[in-house]
Amino acid sequence: MAELLRVENVSRRFGGLLAVNAASFTAEAGRITALIGPNGAGKTTLFAIITGFIAPSEGRIAYQGADITGLPPHLLARRGIARTFQIAQPFAGLTVAENIAVGSHLSRPSRAEALAAAEGVAKAVGLAPMLSLPASSLTVAGRKRLELARALAIEPKLLLLDEVLAGLNPSEVRDMVPVIHAIAARGITIVMIEHVMQAVMSLAEHVFVLAEGSIIAAGSPQQIAGDARVVEAYLGHGAAGRMLGAANG
Amino acid sequence: MKGYVGIALAVGLLALVPLLTSSNVVLNFMVVALLIALVGQGWNVLGGYGGQYSFGHAAFFGTGAYVTAILQVHYGVNAWLGLVIGIAAGALVGAVTGALSFRSGLKGSYFALVTLAFAEVLRIIASVAPITGAGVGTLVKLDLRWEAFQFQSRAPFYWIILAFVAVSLLIVKRLEASRFGAYLVAVRENEDAAKAAGIDTFRIKLAAMTLSAAITAAGGCFYAQYFLFLDAGIAYGPWISVEALLAPIIGGIGTVFGPLLGALVVRSLGELTKLATGHAPGLDLVIYGAVLVLVVAFAPRGIAGLFESLRAQFRSKPVERRNG
């Protein structure tokens, strides 16, 4: 399969803090790739670097074979890289339809066409009944859907999802998983940061684990779940050994 | 389409005023109110729709005024041509100051302060530069012919400033229904989200500031022709920056009719206090301040916003009944 995104030895330093330390990973076209890791591992920073919001201190990012390191966010969006924000960033004063239409405008100068396209996107993520509501009136689940809708509206090739399932209750997660599956089925490549493991297991085809700024493991969800380094990164040094001991003893 | 009918109606009704009265006091009041509405509409494009609050729209007003006046006085340029060049010059000042501020990433109060600084710098330069007449000021020669953009009576001035206001209303109405307008509002609501949607936020803000400056500069050009006198304090003074933001904030920020409504209300209040207190200096400013506090506290979307929420309440009632 063709590789759509390649992150090569990317580092980012904030003063004395090395938030991302020579991280490398790839996302293959048409697949769902997950990026997991404990809090503070640098996942969101890495997303911000890929989407041009933060410049990397070192390293290189290639998209569709071209070097995109250091390009500003709006140019990356025009090339087909969309992102959602971990903390939902709606255009609060606008309606749901107007929010989505901002994205649809990218390829549609006409207001009427953009609003019509927004309606289609809203249907795909289950926001159709809320089109005329102000974005500020949405629930957390609604806001997450709106994040997804706005990203989809620019008709991306690569979609970076930053914890779109965080803060949802189990039934809302169950509702959202098929929406993400449907997006992938349309041929959109997805890279997702996610803490909800049940979703990672059912959605992701390939998983990268980021801890303290570095990729420490990669593989299928099943391989990752059994990886001692991953268990230690989440539960602390020696945890894998203790778990093994408990299981045997 | 509905909005355009409203504009036609409002402008049509206002156009009747000189036919109903020939009182110079009334016409003078209305001309100044419409001038403030125009200047405020300029501010509204950048501040109301773009969320970039400028405290220095005097920079554009004064540039329009001085360029029109100086071209006539020193270079014998026709006043109408002076108007066009004045608007272009104001737009240029908007583009340059906008590029400098936005390239440096200035937002919120920092942007407000730097625009105030630009206007003050221009005021100080104008108060010493020989070409502006320095401390003496610039007097435009009396030449009461329409070719010279001067008129015997106030009525033609009134209709011209009304036409300017009408054009500004149409521009803003069109802006609301355009991609540029949608992008501008997106930048106001959330700049990071706007960038992620593919919006070149720098370019959008710069375009808005240029358009905003051009509209406000048109007001400056008109001022020069109407009063025929300028000095640094009039052209670049903080008074016009304050009027420019007061009218849209009180009338309804980010709405088509806000600046017009606000200008009429603010000017009426100003005149009423003057009548009631017998020209006690500064008291009108006290009243402005009190009204501003009340509006921000109780009607953050101004008079137009108040109307809209009342209308929405009125409309939602039958729906509730149907559901119940």
C-alpha cells in the first residue's frame, strides 16, 4: 500500500522540555492508523507539527511524497490535510450549518453551494437535525461531531483526529465508531489520537505508541496490547513484570 | 433579498428628510449623524465582522480628509478626483498598518493599542508638517459649485452622505452573503479553527482592514468638503476613533444596520444632553460612557441585536404551541 504521510525524526523543544523526541511514523493511504500513549507523551504536539500549527525543531514531514515541513496550516488544509482539535474549537457564534460551511467554502466560492454541501456533511456525521442550532448550544458529543464535520467539509485526503471520542459516554462512543468507519470506507486516510482503547482496538489497523516524546512501539492493536514496553509506559516501571508475576503466581 | 428591501426602505425614508424640513439645525444634525454612520460602518467591517477592535480609525479618516483637502489646496486637483484619491490613500494606510500589525501577530488589546498609536503618530506628524498647515490647519477654498463638491444648501450634502451610507450598507450586506464574509466571521470566532479550514487568516484580516479603512476614509473626504477646515486634532484626533467604534457597538456590532442605528442614537443623546445641560463641556462624553456600559452589560449585540432577539422570541412562541 502507498504511504500518504511520513514523519521522520521529528523533534520539538519548548525551552528545556523536549516534547517530541525524534519521533517517526508513517500512515498508509486508506487505512486507520492510531497514535496512542500516556498523557503528556507529545501526541497533540506531534499533530500540531504535522498540521503546521507548530514548527518542528528538527525533522521532516512528507505528504504524498512531497516535503511539507514548515508549511502554514491553511496551505496544508488546501492540500487535503484536515484536523480536529482535542478541545473542540467551534465558531461559537455561528450555527452548525455555518460552521461546516466555512470548510465547504474551500472548494466552493458560492455561499449557497457551501451551505448545501454542509448539509451533506452534517448528514454523514449525524448532525442533520441540528443544522440551524447555534454551535454553542451543542452537547460535548455534538461538538465532537461538529469538529469531525468541519474537518470533513474541506474534503480531505488525510484526516487527523485528536481524541474525538474523549469525554463521550460508552453509548456515544458506540454511536461514533461506525461514523469513523464510514469515513475510512470513503477512502480517507485517518490518523487518530485516542485514549478509548475499545475504539482503538476496533478501528485501527496499525498502532504507534508515543511515550515521553518518542515512538516506543508499533504494530497491530493486538501486538501492542501485549507489548511489555507499552504496559510499562502506561503503568510505570516494573509494571509488566508484576503483572506477569501476578498472572503466573 | 430581504435585507436589500430593508436597505432600500431605510435609505428611501431618510432621503425624504430634506423635503420635510429646511431647518439647517436638523439637516446639520442628520449630516453629522450619517457621517458617523459611514465611519462606523467602516469600523464595523473590521471590528464587527472581523473581531479586530481598532482604536485608531482616525488614521484612515484623517488621511482621507487631508488627502482630499491638500490635493485641492496645493495641487488644484478637482474635489471629486480628490475624493477618489483620498479613499485610495486611506485604504493604503489601512493595508500598510494592517500588514504591520497582523504580520506581528497582534490581537485583542495589543491590536487596539497599536492602531491607536498609528493614529497618534499621524496626528503628531500632521500637527508639525508644513503641507498640512501644521498648527494653523488647512482651509479648503470656498467654491460653491457642484463640480467642486460644494453646495449652497445642506440638502445636496445630505443626499450625498446618504448615498455614501447606502453604498456602505450594500457593501456590508453583500459581505454577509459572500465567502469572504464567512471567512472573516470565522476568523473572528476562532482563528485556529479558521486556519485548519484552509483560511489564510492574515490575508483575510488584511483585506478587511483595507476595505474598512477605505469606507472610513470616504467619511474623512466628505468631512473636508462639508466643513472646509481641517487641523490635526480634527482629522487624526481620538474623537473620531471613539465615534467610529461607539456607533456600531451601541447599534449592533457585526450587523448591517448597527452603525446607522447607533450613530442616530448616540448623536441624539449627545444633542439632548447639550440642550439639557447648556453645553457643559465633556458631559456628552459622560453620557456616552454610561450608555456604552449599559449596552455592553444588557445588550451585548446592541440595539439591532436586541430587536433580533425580541423577534426570535416572538417567532418561537407559535412553534412552541404547535409542539405542545
